Amino acid sequence: MKDNFSNQADLYAKYRPSYPQSLIQEIFSHCKERQLAWDCACGNGQISAMLSDTFKKVFASDISQKQIDHAIQKPNISYHIEKAENSSLKDTSIDLIIVAQAFHWFHFDEFYKEVRRVLKPNGLVAVLGYGLFTSIPEVDEIIQRFYVEVVGDYWDPERRYLDEKYESIPFPFNEIKTEKHYTKLKWSVDDILGYINTWSAIQNYINKNGNNPSSMIEADLIKAFNCASKIEISIEIFTKVGAK
């Protein structure tokens, strides 16, 4: 798994959007037991915190020490620096595994072997992801053009799985259909730029060119906002949930 997010771990903690409670509750409703959950590739612990309110214990793992340094702390969450494909978890110990906005970086076959090892019979695995947000047409046009024309060549090949809404990923489990869920937020220009600066493509661009390309669109975004301090944005969360 690539570590594309340690450099901007502070921005990730501040600007990455959260997940809708309705989706998390729908996933929980299919869990037979709620003893131990694994937030795999936990990042700054957004999902870990949501799991901690329902599960007795949460095992949260990531390959980035800097991400975990910025993670949400709860008494029943334990954080670990580990690869997704090779955890320290015991066999058949986990009731629910969630991977949020990270699965496309995994070695699929190796991870699924680990899932089968640690998941209890009838335990669940849930893979969550999201692509570009949508808002008002003027802002959407700016972001789409920036995404394709400015940083398009700087995305890692794995990004295509998000563009395809995870429809092309292998998922060898008994899939459980879920409702469509969206994260809806009010964002300012600074919020949008902060979020964009968490993108791995931005870091790849900076590493190659020595400057941050997000500055190219700041003036256009301010103009598109038309004096509004914030606008509503919507993010579709695409989900695959399956039982062992």
C-alpha cells in the first residue's frame, strides 16, 4: 500500500469530509455482534470514532504514523501502525471491518485473505469511497477542469477505482445491498482549497514542479461564489457491504 497522505496529515484531519451517520447505522444494522470492529487504513480516525460509539472495542490501523498522530482519541480505540494485508489481529476475532476511502490502494487478493482470516463467521466487511463533490454549476466546472486538465496526469493509476465508483473492484463476498447515502456540508472557498490540498495528486504535482497548483483556481472560485461565504456541497458515498 502506498503512503500518499503522511505529508498532509494535518490537512487531512481538518478538511476531509465525514461520513453520513445514516450509512454507518445501516451497516451496523447487519452486524450480528458488536464486540470488536477493525477500521482498516483508519487515517485520522473518522470512522474509528463512529465505530467507538457502538462497538465495545475498535482496532484502528494505518501505515502512516503521522495520520495516527492526528487521530481522534477515544478510550475504546487502539491505534496500530500496520499494513492492511498483514495485521496482528487474532483469527476469527472481528465482527465488522470497514475500509473508508483507502481500499483502492490495497493488494486486493492479499487483503481479502486477511479478511477471511480475522473475520468471524457471518462477520461483515464494508468498503466505502467517494469521488468528486458536486455543488453549484460554476464551482463544479472549475473543479472538474482542475481535476482533469491540471492534476489529471498526477493521479496514481489506482484513482480510477474511485472514478468508477468502486464498481470495478473485486468483492468476493455475499453482497448486501445498501441505500444511497450522501455527505452534505457547507463549504467556503478555504474549505474547498483545504480539501483539494489533501489530494495525493497535489502532492505528486508539488514534488515534481515545486509549486502548489491549487492557487491557480482560487480567484475563479471566489468569483463563482458570487459573494456567498459558503455553498452547499454534496458527496455521494459508494458502498460495498458483504458477509463472510
